[in-house]
Amino acid sequence: MGFVLVTGAPAEPGQVRRLAERVAFIKKTHYGEEFTVKAKSDPSNVAYLSGTLQLHADLPYYEYKPGVQFIHCVVQYEGTGGESLLADAVHVAHQLKTLYPEKYSILTQTPVDWFDKGVDELGEFYKILQIPMIW
């Protein structure tokens, strides 16, 4: 687990797929095998918002989640913003377990509903998975 920054890739579509095919198999989701993230006036996902995107988990409503995600900036916005914020969730979970075992127990044993519902280029979707916050 971790984060890798790849530099020097051509700023053109298709480069992520070339790299992904060399290190993993591509898992199709209800967004397809790959998709373009850009601000939309009627977003079906928080990825398409133009404002600040807080820390979050991608695709939590899939029981079998992609193990690796590739993001490629093809066009950089000229204005301010656009910074990425990353967190080590595994480290945070270990800290919770050590410092707050009762709260950790609740987060690992109490199921919650993870869902995504909407319409996108590939059609209508409704995904739901009931699992604990940490599993």
C-alpha cells in the first residue's frame, strides 16, 4: 500500500491505461474501465465537482475494490486550487486500535450502508454494500 508519483508521462489520453496494463489487470466499475474526471454542471459523483474535494474513500460500495488507482493529469487548471490531499488510512486505523480500542471495535463491527446512485454516461446505477467502516 502506498502512493507513487510518476513523472514524465506524455500529457495525452491513454497513458494511464498503458501503465496500468503493465502492473495490474483493469477492473471495470459502473463508470467503465477508465473515465475522465472534469467539473460538470450536473455531477453524478463528487469527483465531478469543481470545489475542494475532502478526504474520502473511492468505491466503498464495492466488496471487491480495485487494489490500485491511477490518476493522470492531462490538462492542469490555470487558476488556484487543484491540490491533492492524501492520508494513510491503514496507519490511522492502527492508531485508532492502539489509542481508542473501544471506538475501533465499533468501527470494525458495526455495519453501515455505503452507496452510490445516479446516472452517468454508461447509464443508471445503484450500488450498495453494508459493511463496517473498517474491515
